[in-house]
Amino acid sequence: MKYPYGREILITGASSGLGRAAAETFARTGYTVWGVSRRATDGCEPIGSGCIHTLKMDVCDEASVACALEKIASRGGDPGIMLHCAGFGIGGAAEDTPVADAQAQLDTNFFGVLRVNRAVMPRFRARGNGLVLLVGSIAGLIPIPYQGHYSASKFALEAYGEALRMEARPYGVRVCLLEPGDTKTGFTAGRRLCIPEDSPYERSCRASVRKMERDEQNGAPPEQFARVALRMSERRHPPVRRVIGLGYRALVLVKRLLPARTAEWALSRLYIPKG
């Protein structure tokens, strides 16, 4: 087992889904995990040869981010890996989704990452090394109808992650985008729906969301994502991005090779019902 960034990791959104699976996986392999989420209470859970320290952090609140990091430091913590798992989804037509809901989507999925990284990066630069793992999505590479704002938040992470990777490299800090596809977690039940009953998109949108839900609940277990995150944490030079699952790697490749209109047609056929 290699530990190029030390044996401590900070994980946001660690109370459920991808974050919880990652916290357990890292702890079982001997890491000290600092798992933060909005509803967490201070505690310590031994797992395997490691442990999960739980703390409260709201990534949408700079004061909350600062407070959690101060607590970690006061307890002697010095995580060298930052794994961003906090996030949620919105289902709804681009036209129907209120601006406030779209802003909330970006505030957690994109600006939440920025808030935490702005606090963590100076510590990584002082250490002379560190790893930032950004949880993107296939939806950040291939836009999905009726998940436009979720896709936008993940597309934004793509550009941010690539820029941060270039900027941070001279200071020994590495950045990698992790791109999971459909995964069976509580993310599905937590999706916010913006589907007005009088919307011209209602029928199509509800059918599309039902397909998303089926795909997710028949998707990969979150442990698959956790194992990939662990492997990236063992690499001194991780790739720019790692698409998770052979089928999704093939899908991304096909999308790149197809003419834009052909790719659009295929996605429409997949997610928008006829009639």
C-alpha cells in the first residue's frame, strides 16, 4: 500500500452514498478519515485498522467550513487528501426550474467545492503535497435532458478541476476528476423535482426522471467508486480524470467520435419519450 499524501483524508458528504462508501473503504485500509456532512455530530467510529472521525460541515457556509477545519487541526489532524462527495441532483426542465433552485444546485455542487478548497489549498501548499479528488459525473461530460442544471454544475467542475490541476502542480498538489455513472445510492431519493403540473414538459420530464431512477437503482454499488478513489490516492501522478466503469468509458469515447447532432439524437432517444 502506498501513501504518497499521508494516511489522512477529508471527505465531504460522508454520511451517505458515495461519501460514506469511500469513508468506510479508506478506514478499512488504515486511513484516518475525517468525514464531514451537514447533519453530522462529533464522533469517532473505528473501522478495520482505521477510523472515521465525524464532524459537522456545511459546504455552503464558509464559517462552517472554517470551524470544521479548525477542529480537525486542534485534534492533530493533517489530511493530505481532499475528496469532495457533497452534492445533490435536480430533476426538471431547464425552463421550469426556478432560478433559486438552480442557484442552490450550483451552490452545493460547485461553489461548495470552491469554499472547501480555498480553505484546504493553503495547507496543502504548506505541506508541499496533497491530492484533490473532485467527484464529477458522466452527466458532466454528456449533458442529460431534464438534469440540465445538475449537468451544468458538473460541467463547471470539469473546467475548474483542469485549471486547478495546472495551477497547483508546481506546489506538489495533484488534482483528479472522478466520473461515476449510475450508482445505487440515496442520491436517487434525494433528487429535488421541479415539475409544475401545468408544464408543457410534465409528461416527458416525469418519464425521463423515472428512467433515471431505474438506471440508478440498477447501477453500480458505491463501493466501486470508493475503490477507484482509493487507487487514485496511491498514485503520485493521477490522471486528469477517471471515468468509472468500462461501459461508461466506451460511452464517453463514442460521444467524442460521433458528430454533435448524432450524439444529441441518441441522447434524446434515450431520455425523451416519443409522442
